[in-house]
Amino acid sequence: MKANINNIREKISLACKNSNRDENEIFLLPVSKTVDVKKIEEAIDLGFNTFGENKVQEILKKYEYFEGKIKFHMIGHLQTNKVKSIIDKVELIHSLDRISLLDKLEAEAKNKGIVVNCLVEVNIGKEESKSGIFEEDVLDFVKEVSIRDNVFVNGLMTVAPYCENVEYTRVYFKKMKSLFDEISKLNLKNIDMKILSMGMSNDYTVAIEEGATLIRIGTSIFGKRDYGVVSK
Ligand SMILES: *Cc1c(COP(=O)(O)O)cnc(C)c1O
């Protein structure tokens, strides 16, 4: 794992050089979905304290196990009926993708007297298999957020279309960056564009070159996922 991480750090560094960016702007989020707690402990020993997960049940289990020692980001699709159970157990929700979820988050956050930090998920490739708001609807959506009180948007997130040749993903990351900059300029209440969450194991170098500030890496850190372990 240590060698994997060093390798990623080197690639981050190179991508930053290529694009005149400061490496310190890039937050590396290890994605620990399906990864057992022993491996997470190994990552903690290597200096990580925040992990990305995509299933509510798995977050709850790991949350209990680690007793507040680490933080979690919810990066997967979030059902409204599960909001209540994790709203105060995650540091950031990357997958705010619809009004019904916004309303539920607002209501539950209000109930608990907290503000919930989110990213708006964008379906930048308009893929049917993916969730996220279409590019042209994102401005209206963040305006909806800004007329509420207990949901705060810290940026945008996307899962780019998978391309055999990673260069083909570049156009999608560029679109995300311009959307991000456009929203920044609006100075809306409860919206502060600080985090641009894009780039995974296969495409993070391109994502960084195009402006990502947070990359979500699973396979390249922990190895191939074994989906069998989750149900055991
Ligand atoms: C699984 C997952 C990742 C990590 O993917 P890798 O290809 O393993 O790096 C990143 N983002 C989301 C939303 C995911 O579900």
C-alpha cells in the first residue's frame, strides 16, 4: 500500500507541474468501500484520516468500529430514507443530486440543529447509468440550495464517463471546472465553491490538470475490490 501511495503522490506531483498548480491544493481521498478494517488501519498508519464510502450500512458499521478516529465522506447514491441515520456521521456528502434529497437533508439537519456539508453531483456525460444533475440544470439547483438554511454546498462532484483513452475524459473535466467557476462568481448564500471532486484511479491525473481539488482513489491504493467481503 505504501508503494501504491507513493506512486500516486508522484503522479499528483507531475500533474500539478504540468498545469502549474500547487500540490497542496489536492486532497487525496482514499475510497475504502468493500475494504476491510485491517486495510483501513494500514492506511491510517500511513497518515490518512478521512475515507470515502458509498453505502450507508457500511459507513455505519465502520463508524462504530473506528469510534470517531476517522472521518467519512459519503460518495455514493443516497436514499432519502437513509439520510437520518448518517447525516451527523459524515463530514461531507458528495452526492447531492436532486431536490427530494435536498429537502430531506434540510429537514433532518434542521431537526438536529446542524448544517450539512455537501457537493452537488453533476452527470457531466449525461449517462443514463449515472446519477447527478445535468450541467444546464446545476445553476437552478444551487439557487434552490441558497434559499434554504441548513444545507451548505462546498463544491461539485462528478464521475466522468469511462474512456479507454483517458485523454477523452479531459473535455468533461473542463466542463466541470467552468461550471465551478461560473457558480463561484454568483456569490450565493450557503454556496462556497472550494471543492471540485473529480478523478478516480483511471483518470485522476487528467482531472488534476483540469482543476480537481479532491480526487477519490480506491483501486490504486487498496487493489482490486472484492465485493464478496461486504456481505460476509
Ligand atoms: C468506487 C468509487 C471511486 C473509486 O474508484 P477507483 O476506480 O477504485 O479509484 C471514486 N468515486 C466514486 C463515486 C466511487 O463509487
